[in-house]
Amino acid sequence: MKKAVLAALLCAIYGIASVNTAVCKGCHGQNFEKKALGVSQVVADMNVTSVETALIGYKNGTYGGSMKGVMKGQVSKYSDDELKEVAKTLVK
Ligand code: HEC
């Protein structure tokens, strides 16, 4: 957790890997502990690899359920590297 905070601070300072998770929390919960809109998996219970796969897959249209369009809008502006970075900060 401390590492995540530090990474977030460094990113804020240097402007890298700047996925704005404040937006995500509106649907997924402060600690990604909720089923977003009642349909998603609990992201906090996923592992890093599956979060990466999900985020990059939503961007490329290769992953997701009936509401994947919602997530595509959230991630399409980020690079794969940014999505991999944020996946590490969301789960242990
Ligand atoms: C408007 C509400 C909303 C916002 C904002 C949002 N999500 Fe989601 N998220 C969803 C929904 C709904 C799903 C399930 C979509 C589906 O596959 O049908 C989902 C799915 C996911 C999944 C995969 C979970 C699964 O069920 O496989 C991850 C990981 C995720 N979101 C991360 C994020 C991140 C990171 C952000 C911010 C950049 C974000 N979400 C912003 C609603 C949202």
C-alpha cells in the first residue's frame, strides 16, 4: 500500500502513467471493492495479470461482458504501459 501511494505521488510529480483512478472509484468503490454498476467482478479480488488483461482487452475490444462499452470509454485514452502500471496499483 505504501508503495502504491509513493508510486502515485511520483507519477503525479513527473506526470507519467497518469491513469486517473478517482474516476474509476465512482463505479468501483474507493478500494475497488464494489461490483461496478452491479455487474463487474470485484477488482480488488482479481490478480494483477487479470486486471491487465481486462483493461487492455477493454481498450482493444477483446474482453468484457455486456457492459464492456462502459469500460472502453474509461481506458481507450491510455497506453498499454499506463494500463499495466495502474493494474499494479489496484491489486496486490
Ligand atoms: C461508469 C462506471 C465505471 C467507471 C467510471 C469505471 N468502470 Fe471499470 N467496470 C465497469 C463495469 C460496468 C464493468 C463490467 C463491464 C463488463 O465487462 O460487462 C467494469 C469492469 C472493470 C474491470 C474488469 C472486471 C471484470 O468484471 O472482469 C476492471 C479491471 C475495471 N473495470 C477497472 C476500471 C478502472 C481502472 C477504471 C478507471 C480508469 C474503471 N474501471 C472505471 C464500470 C466502470
